[in-house]
Amino acid sequence: MILRGARQVGKTYIIKKFGQTEYERMSYFDFEESPDLAHIFTGTLDPKRIIRDLSRLQGWQIEPENHLLVFDEIQASNNALNALKYFQQNANEYHIVSAGSLLGVKLSKGKSFPVGKVNFIDLYPLSFLEFLDAINKPLLRKLIEETHEVKPYAVPLHNQLLDLLREYYFVGGMPEAVSYFADTGNLMEVREIQKEIINSFVLDFAKHANPSDIQKISLIWDSIPSQLVKENKKFIFSALKKSARGREYENAIIWLADAGLILRSYAVSSAKYPLKGCMDRNSFKVFMLDIGILGAMARIPIELAAKGNKLFDEYQGAFVENYVAQQMIPHFGSTDLTYWKSEGKKAELDFLFEYHNEIYPLEAKAGINPKSKSLNSYNQQFEPRILSRTTLLNLKINGRILNYPLYAVSLFPQLESKIVK
């Protein structure tokens, strides 16, 4: 198995926890921390020889089935990646989990890789529901997950969930930030943790990207908050430099996406299944992997986390769209987000999703008095059975418009699909 995910989303922690609880013993090897490990994977990639050498290195015999063998930061050794193929073919009795912060970047280079020989699992920052668990509010998570009908939540619970959502907007879902907040409630220190995480991302640019792309990657990364503040939020390359062109920065955008640091949403002018066939690859929005990291990059004041709904309105609603994107990618198991733009570009709907071979629109709004001009324009052209939006309002349906409270956007579109049956 290969566990993929951005740096500091908790890959090492969860693998070690799994190994300690599910196996008699765990053999852990980090290819970044110990570069010399790569020498064990030179020459023949015979699994028996590799197991013999690794056992000698750590001082005990690695046993099949009873022990978990962990290769962390495996992208640092291409031969170790290739060796997984031979373990699967010739020594499948050994249980191996591999992980890497920049595995997506490594695998995108097209070098030899054991295609079809490994299982992939992607790890993301904590969702809002996982955040509720982390701060010891499991009953509120259960309340949302067990919602099976469109019925408003009790007002005190609705208001409590909005307060917690405001905290999540500031803290985000990076495990270290969430853990510290759960233990102390100290938002000032949470912001310092977020800054350290951002610094670790930036260090990766210099350490692992092609030298010709480093400056471009940094320009794109630093521009994301200001790009999202624009009304239509489409990523504009000329905002980086007046002379910038998309083709010059394509590799840099791909690097950030493969590293798991950004999420992209592509424009479509039609709502035909499959949406991938309608994507305009030259017209897209760029979101941060985590709303807390976005807030730190944008230097959102700590005071906003305690002031009504102002935090939700910041950056022209960009926080709302980034939040929804962050919740939906692991929810749907796809990295391809889409949004609808009318032919005349007069209307734009925030998200379109495929579910059970149908297209479901979703409008994301920050306020409690939402106007649905774009949703109505979409309705006039495509006439879906239900129109969905997510706002700060309670769960309710008004005519054909189903409103999901932002804290319960994870119910979309399963709840909707039950209504239209």
C-alpha cells in the first residue's frame, strides 16, 4: 500500500499507529532521514536479499504477516519504489506500507513504477466532521452524519455548530494545528504552527523542484490569496507578472498540485456527463489544500475568529469556496473539481459534482441572505430536479432549492438524491 498526501497531513503518525495496534512489530525506515538506505536497493531488487539486509540493519528479523514493514518518504529512492513490484510478485507475504510527501511529484515524472502492483490511499487535512471529533464533539458529528431528512437542526445546536465552524475556518485541518487547538484553545500559537507548516512547504520548493521552476512555484503559491479575492476567482497568470503566460507556468502549477498543496477547479460550459469531457483545462480556479493555511497566508486577524459572521465574508467569499473544495475532494475521492460558467460568462455557479451518473449543482454562499442569480441561470438552462446551495442558514428546502448549512455540506448530494427518487 502507498499512502499519499501533502507534507504534515499526518501520514507518518497514522501509519505508525496502525503498525503499533495491528501488528506484533513494526519495522520503520525513513529514506529522507537516512539517505544511505537507498544503497540497500541498488543492484538486484530481490525481496529476500532486501529483507535480509534490512533485518541486519535494525537488529531483528522481519517476519512476514506478523510484522509491518514501513518505507517512509519513499520518493527519495526510485529503486525502493520499483522494489514494491517484486515484493508483490515474489514475496507477497510481507506487509508493506509506503508513504511520501512528494510522491505525487515523483510519480508524475514517468519513471518506472509498479503499476497495478500497489494500492493507493490519499490522506488529506481533517474535514470539519473530523475536526469535531478532535475537539471532543463526537455527538455533533454523529448528529450530522445521521441526518436522513430535510429538517432544520435545533436552533441552539445550529448556533453551536456555526461557532465551531468559525473556529475550523481559522484553525483548519492540519493535524498539528488541530491537536494544539484541541489541547489549549490558543489561536495565537495555532497561527505560529501554521506559519511553520507553510515554511516547510516553501523549503520543499527549493529542495525538490526543478531549479527552473522554483521561482515560478513561489510566485504562484504566494499569489493564491490575492487571486481568490477577485470576484470571479479564475486564476490569472498575468497577475503574477504582466508578461506571464500559462504555458510558461504549467509545470509549476502541476508541481504544486502533485505535491498536494493546491486544489484546482476547472470551468465547464455544459453540464453533461462525464464532466471531465467538458473541462476547459485553460480556465481554472486554484484553492489551498487547507482553509487554515489560506487564512495564515492571507494574514486574517485572530480577532475575526470570535466576531460573528465576518470571517465567513472575508475575501469575497473565497473562504467559503475554499472550505467547500476542501470538504468535497476527499468526500468524492476525486481531485478534479468543476464549476459552471455560462456561454456569455454572465453567470457562474461555484461547483458541479457527479454522483450516481448524474450532475448535481452546488452554490456556495457566505451570508444568511443569499441571492441565487447564478443558480437560477443554471436552472433555466439545465432544469435539474433539485437546486442545492450551502450557506450559514439552517437545513431547509424552499421550493426546489435545498439549503445545506455549511457545517453539514458533507450531506451533499446524498440527501438530495434521496429527495428526488
